[in-house]
Amino acid sequence: MKFGKKAEENFNFDFNNEKDIIALIFLATIWNMPNYRWENSVGFVAVLYKESLLDIEKWNSQSFIESLDKNELACKMNNLGSEFLGDRGKLYIKGGKDGVFQRLHIVAREYDFLKETLQIDEILNGNVPELDHNIFPKFDNPKLMVEVKGKNNKVIRKPVLRVKVPLILRELKCCSKIEISGEYCCVPDTKVKQMMKIIGYNPSMDYDTSSVIHNSKIIYKYFGLHYDLPLFDFSYKCSKEKSKECDNRNCVIFNYCSKL
């Protein structure tokens, strides 16, 4: 990933540093927001990284959050030189009581719980903790939920991380920082599940913990160490053809996946 247009600074996560693990958790939290493009998540975390704003104590403070200039941060997001963000339209920061800032505040407030759950101290000490499916229900902690408006403006509480937990696990696993089966490292978000349904993989369309695990296992069965990335990429390619009628018989993506 290249952040600066002039400096063309390359960036890779280094999970030997706690700041980079925090960046991953923030990325997963923002990416988990419904109807919010992944480019916004990557762009915002990139700006936080460059501006040294990946500070749990700061995000735990409501006064710090109120001091942030959303428009200024969004401007910096749009000035990023990342090649894969360049042609995806204008980036923005979703505000409101269930927006980006509030969700990161919730995560910062419960960071000690997340450190224990993900065994971050063990990772930073050079150990490789073993994790399994039992980690998922822990992210249903009521303190890791945000209030959102549902049908008929009824306020409901939703987990800020649940569906993107596999993203965190995958990145840590791929960097050899944790031991966990790849079955639990595939992200079954809305777009990925839509592709699964089109191809005929029969995903659970719910978002509860058991459905996340169930769908992750299906994805891993067919794509292995490619995880959900092919389906995520296929979803983007299909969306570019959305003006055309879908014809499975002539669809390279469908034909490829249906033969797996």
C-alpha cells in the first residue's frame, strides 16, 4: 500500500508492534459498518497511522473525539496516493451516533478485554497463542455493541466486530502470530454471501455468530488459503457488470466457482 503521492511510502502491517495490531482492529471495526465501502475503512486507518492517532487512550476520551475535524480527516483520506484506492470515488467518514468515531470509541473503551481475548500480550512477547472457534462468542460482549436504528426507527444493539472477526484472525494467522484453523478466517460479509448464494454454496444469510462460523467454513472448503478474497474480488467485478443481465452460463466467475 502506498500512502503518500510524493514519497510513495510503502506500508505493511508489523504485528510485532502493538500500534499495528490496533490498526488492524480499527480497520475491522470500521469495515464492519453496513453500507460503508471498504475503501473508506482503509483510507481512514491509513490517515490515523500517518498522523499517529492510533492511540487507545485518545480514542477512549470523548473530548478527543469531539476535537477531531471530520472534514479535514476526510480530505487527507482523499489525498492518499494508494493505487488501489485511486479509482473508487470520493472517500468520506460516516458520522452519527453509530458512525466511525463512536465505534472506535467503543473498541478503545473495551481494549483491555480485546487484548485478553486475542492474547495480544502473548503475541507482543513473541509467543504464538493457539485460538479456536470459542473466540467468536466473546465478541458478542454487550459492551462491544453499538446502538443503531432498525425498522420503524426502532433502536437495536449490534456487535461492532462480529462479522469481521475472521479478518483479524486471518491477518494474524498469515503473519504467523497465532495458530488457528483457516476455517475460521474467512469473512462472510454481505457481498461475499451474495456471491456464495449466486454460485450455489447455500450460505446462512443471518449474521449471528454460528452463521459467521458456518459460512467461513464453507468458504474455506472451496477456496482454502485464498480465504474469502476470490469471492470479494468477484463481487466487485460482478458489480461493474450490474447493468447487464446476469447469465450464469456465460459468466466466467460462476463457471469457475461452480466447478470447485
